[in-house]
Amino acid sequence: MENRKKQQSRAPEEIRLNRYIASSGLCSRREADEIILKGYISVNGKQVKDLGTKVKSDDDVRYKGKKLSSEKKVYILMNKPAGYVTTVEDPHAEHTVIDLVKNACTERIYPVGRLDKDTTGLLLLTNDGDITKRLTHPKYERKKIYHVFLDKPVIKADLLKIAEGMELEGEVVAADSVAYADPEDKKQIGIEIHSGQNRVIRRIFESLGYRVKKLDRVYYAGLTKKNLPRGKWRFLTQKELVMLKRGIF
């Protein structure tokens, strides 16, 4: 009787299928729901489309025939240089950010969100689908600060327009904060914004008649570039990871 109880207590815990898929590093939970509904997932040889499905750690879970498994979570912070595309694979790109971290770990990691090819600065790469979702979904409004270098001095009236909100392609976008980054050089602007629109900062300034010469992300969800040279990367410290998770969950 005692042995049977011990065996039962050791039985693998059941978790929702989308959580298992996210923990494998394939994608976020939301994206996992989509691929389940499309019939791309099988469990122990049977196709599964039920979002309520639960699995155990020793189940054979596959995506398009490829076996998935829970893996160690990896968190890498990069100071992205210009000229690198923020994607895992791109046959048309000369360089991707994955090229810079290809020997960092054996786990399959991917960028959290995007930075334009010519935009530099902070970029997080991970295989944690839950954190990726929390950092990229608009409703969570993660703090991002950029240092913008323009082709000419920005007048105060335009800074007020940016702060009050501007209409871009039918949607009003406003900076959370905007100011001169250097009082002596009004071509340099610091802007805090949570919008995830594509090329939103470049489009804001272009709509006002300025050309962005350089754009650098200096702050992202509590993380900074301190002691991280351009083009280099490092693993998040345990303290940073705790801070990051505390701020997004």
C-alpha cells in the first residue's frame, strides 16, 4: 500500500498543452493555441485540436512531426549593432541577430519583438514563450526609451505635438515622455514610448519633416545597456531576471 502511494505521488504532473508547447521554446501560449487549432500538434501519435488538452512531461508531443520537449530557459541581452535583421532566419538578409549569439547556447532562442535593421540598442533573446508574450503584447505597455539623432534641430512645438499625440495612418500615437537628450544639441531627443507599431519613432519624426539619422534603444522593460558594448551580448543575471519577471507577471 505504501509503495503504491509513493508511485502515485511520483506520477508526472499534467499541464495544459499550450503551456507545454510554450515551455519548449517553440512560441508563446497564444501562438500555441493557434497551431493546436490548425492541427499541427500530435500527442502520443494522435492529432490534437482541443485547446483544453492536458499532457504530462513524458508524453510524446510533436509539432509537424518534430518532437518537442521542455528545455532550460535562456535569457540573453544584446546591444544590437546596425546592419543586423531582428529575426531567426531570413534568406534575404546578410546578417541576423542570431548570427551574433549562435554559439551562446544549444537551446533555440529567438528575439523578443523587433528592432529595425539600422536601429541599435537593447534586444532580448529567449526561449521563454510566456515572457515573450508579456513583453510584446500592447496591453502590457512595457517601458522603452530611445535616443534619437535627427538631421536638424527639433523645435519645441514639435516636441509638444509628439507628447500630446499624433495621428499616424488612422491611429493616434503619443509618447509617454519626450525631451531634448542634450540641452546643447537639439538634434538629439530622448523619447519614451510603449507603442509597438512598426517603425513608429521614425514615422513620427518623418511626419514632422525630420530625418532620423540614428536610433538607439537605451532602456527596455527595466534593462539597460550598462557595461554592454555595441555588438556584444550576455546572459541576464538572476537579479535582472527576478526584476523582469516581477515587473511583467
